[in-house]
Amino acid sequence: MRIDVTWAKMPKGGFGESGDTIELVERPLGGISVILADGQGSGASAKRISRLVSMKAVSLIADGSRDGAVARAVQDMLYTAREGRVTATLVVLSCDMHTNSIVIARNTPVPVLIRQEDVVFRLEGGSEVIGTYRRTRPTMTELALIPETVILTFSDGVVNAGKRFGKSLPWDMIEEELKTLDLAELQAWVDDLMARTLALDKDRPGDDVSIVALGIRSDVQNAIRTLSASIPY
């Protein structure tokens, strides 16, 4: 199998610094984890929070900690460091080759969309943001690591896009697109979803916008790993 990861980001207002942080880390026993952290507020202050959260998660995963323990430790760190006055959301998507499973840790009110075996479903509810309460725990989901699985997660800037103009993304249509998506088109589809999201706010989003997609496809051609990025300065 081959794991494909792609993401797109845009800061609030279409300029400046995004308060969202996305990180990719290899798991020491095989596999990868993708981390999406959204800090309270926007701009530089939110970036400091999301980077603090994501870097702690990266460090713990690289040391071999399991995802549930990672999310709990990150929550405790943020609560202690900011004395319960700052919040963040956290999603960790992991393909764990050691257990041959997909593990999803959520501390976010935003749903995660999943396609597996030609069915699209949502993970939503039962999940609290981190940083406010001492005993906050992640919502954990474990799935089989099988080809043609797609996982889509995003920050609340996607859910809230267009609200100030009385509009929103057509989620039923997006789920139908996800159901038939060719994984070779994953990057193009995420780029198109970002374009549609920004269009709802006339290309000046009212919040930081981040979209992350992870796909698993059959691939026995070679063992080459690739990574590319496109970052404006």
C-alpha cells in the first residue's frame, strides 16, 4: 500500500500568519501521523499556541507514545502552561504499520469525514477542545488499514466559511464526491475544495482555513517516498 497525504492552508483575511499548524511525523515502529492543531484566536498569538501543541505531539509520537496518550499529554501540557485560559483543537490521523490500523484522536467539535469500503461516514460529537479542563480526554477511533480509505479533516474555518454571507459548503455533495474520488486526484480535489471554501468568503476568509486529507491506495510499484510543498513568502 501507499499512503498519500495532502493539505492546503489559508490564513484569516487571506494574508498574514495562519493560527493553524499542520505537521507530519514518521512513527518509530512504522507508519506516519498527521497533526492538525488550531490555536485560539488568529494570527501570531494563535500560531504560538498551535505550534506549542503540535510540536509537543510530534515529539511524543517520535518517542513512541501511543496516540491516546499523546493527546492527553498535550492537553495536560497546554492546561498547565496557560493555566486553563487558552484553548486549542487537535486532530491526529495515524497510519500505524505496527498494528496495521488507522488511529484517529480528536479534540475538536469539527467532524472528520471517512470513506472506507465505498461508504462515507462522519466522526463527530463527544469531543472537547483542549486547554480548559484538567480532565479533558480525546475521542479515539481505530479502523482497519485497508486500500481506498480516505480521511478528511479540517479546521473550523472550513465549517464556518460563508456564514457572514448566508452561505455554506454543500456537505452532501462533498460526501458524494468523496465516495467516488480517485485517489490519484486527491491533491487536485483538496485544492478545489479549498478554492470553493475561499469563494464563499470572497477570498478573504473570516477565520484560518486548513484542509488535510489522507488516502491509502494499493501500490506495489516501488519503495520511493516523495514529499512536495508550495509555500508563499
